[in-house]
Amino acid sequence: MVRTRYRTWEEKPMQFEETADVYSKYCSDYPLALIETLIAQTGVKPGDHILEVGAGSGKATGMFADRGFHLTCVEPGQQLVAIARKTLHDKAGIDFIVSSFEDWPLQEACFDLAFSAQAFHWVKKTVKYEKCARALKNNGCLALFWNIYVNDETAPVSELSAVCKAYGVLSFLTAPEMEHEIQYNVREIEDSKLFHSPMVYTFSRVVRSTASDLINFLSTGAGYQDLTPESRKELDGKITAIFDNHCGVIDRPIISALYLSEKITSDH
């Protein structure tokens, strides 16, 4: 396995821009129950202002549409924003801004909720919590969520996990590894000293995939993009062989983890 490049921290958030159309089609979505829980538990209501950090192609954005919110969606990828605007062109109250969150001109104490779907880890730690806290009104909430690709230790998923790990393209987490990741994120939020200890909610589902589905999904990430053509071809062949050995489809478990945390204010 050989790589053609190793990306800097600044380059990594732009990896999905290189395959924006494929990313929009094949990146994982989010359970409706997660969004409903987020809205119910934070108490956001029609007319409230919501900040999205890292909107991507608008998959999570669209799940907040038609609810009467005013959405400000910050995303550095021009192609991704173009897709989001096209997809959500008929939805009112959504403003996309092409910018990194670090460079986005802060709107102080304007938002009732800030959320980030599968993107907060791409923002510099020295910026993300402080800027979100400053953008939020007193008692505003931060909502972060990620999809976790689970290694349930069944034969097909374990085989995919081993191959993807060997090529550095995707991590499938076992139950103990998933719990470790969740607790790591909890500690990071707490350590910011700007938000209360989060409530954590998890949502389980199973996604049935073909080899083509998984390869296209992997192709949107830097781990895959930065392999040499020979290494990509080799990886594709190994993934296809695993699917062929399991009747062409594999059920992959995904757990979506949601972290909800209220901003710490002087009266708390």
C-alpha cells in the first residue's frame, strides 16, 4: 500500500470537495429520530436562529428545513455548497456561506443553537468551542453528531474492517472502541470549560451495501484519494471479493452519536 501524498491539517477538510457529486450521493445520512430528539431536547422553535458548522452538501441541513428555523450554514467547499443550494433551492430561511469556520466573520450572541454533523473534528480545537460559545445566545445549545461505523464482529464486517484498516481508508469500531470514542468526545466538550457536560444519545441502524456502494463512499475520503492508482485498484479488488463471498451485499451497522450541551453562562 503506497500513498501519493500526506495532507496537511488545513487540506484535510477540503477532501470531500474533490469528489463533491459522489460525496453527496454516497455519504451516510442521519436518522430522523436523531434530529427530532435534538429539536425536542434543545427546545428550539420556529423563528429561532441556528448555526451549522460544516454543512457539506446539505444532508443534515435539509432535515432542519420546513420547520420555521433561520439557518446560517458555514461550509468551505464551493462545490459542496453549490450542490446544497441546488438541492434545497425551494427551502426558505437557509443561508449558505462559503468559508471555513475559522475564517467566518463571527456573529456574536445571535444563535439559539449551533450544530455540526460529521464535521466538528475538522475545525481547529483552539477555535471551534470558543467561536460557537460566542455565537450562541445565553443558554444556547451546542449539538454535535457523528456516524460511527461499527465492527459487530460478524464475518463479513470483520473482513471489511481488516481490509479498510490495512489501507487506512475507514475505521470500523468494536463496542469498546466506540465507547472510548464517545467518552473522548464528552471529555473534549467538558474540557472546553464553555459548555456543560453533554447528554449523549445513540441511534442504531443497519445499512445494506454493495461493493460499489462502499467503494464509492470510500472514494470521497482522503485516505482513499491519496492512495496510488495501483493501491486503489488492489483495495477495490479485495473489497469486491469480500462482497462476492457474501452474496454481493453486506449489512453494515451504523450508530449515530448525538451530543447535546448547553452553553455555560455567568449565572450557571
